[in-house]
Amino acid sequence: MAEGKHYPNKLGIAGWAFRGRWGVDRYLYTLHRITGLGLLLYFLIHIIVTTSRAYGPEAWGQWMDTFAHSWIGYGEYLVFLAFAFHAFNGVRLVILELFGGVGKPIEPIYPYKTSLNTQRPLMVLIILVIVVVVLVGSYDFFVHTKPLFQ
């Protein structure tokens, strides 16, 4: 074990998720990972279902009967939410990495100047864009295509 102080995690998972010095950036990082894994799972299920079309109309019909429940509409909405967040947060990360948002290396003295001056305004802008996209998409899911959830 490395030298230094060691503080046991007496809070369990709650201590990992909701305690400590986690800022908004750390929560965005964790949510980006979770949505990425969720989208990967959806993609794999989508490939399996789409591949069943090659086995004939009966196999396709069985899958469509399986997914003909109203709760699937809510699952599709969750996929939309995950995609909206993951896509726009990914754009934010690309902008930070490729276009100088990270800044030159400096001595890490709190508050971190690169984070406050370049990353934080972009983060707020992207979160606002995500909120607008989610509101427009929610209108489409819940108002425009209401029979999907009945």
C-alpha cells in the first residue's frame, strides 16, 4: 500500500456517489460513462432485434410483439435522454480537448483557473442546450405522439 494517510470509506456506495469533493464536472464525467454504457446496451439489443428480420417475418413479429407494451415507450424516452446528454457532453469534451479549452499546464492551485475561465462557461452552455433539446424531445414524446404511451 502507498505511504500516506488512508481514510476508510464508512459510507459505502452513498459515500462514493454523494460525498467528498465532487463538483459538477465529476458528476458529468460519471453520467457520461453511465449513459455511454446504457447506449451500448441499447445498441446491442437493437442489433439483435434488427438481425431477427433476416430470419423471416415470424421472428420479426415475435420481437415486435415483445416490444408492443407501453413501458417500451418510456424506455425509448430514456434512450433519447441518454443520447441527448451523451452527444452534447461529448461535443463539449471534444471542444475542450481539441480547441484549447484545457489550457496550458499550470501549478494546480485552487480555484483552478483553466476550469473557471474556459471549461465552466462551456459546461453551462452545453447544459442549457441539453435542457432545450430534452424539452423539445419531451414535447414530441408526450404530447405529439401521445398514443405511444397509452
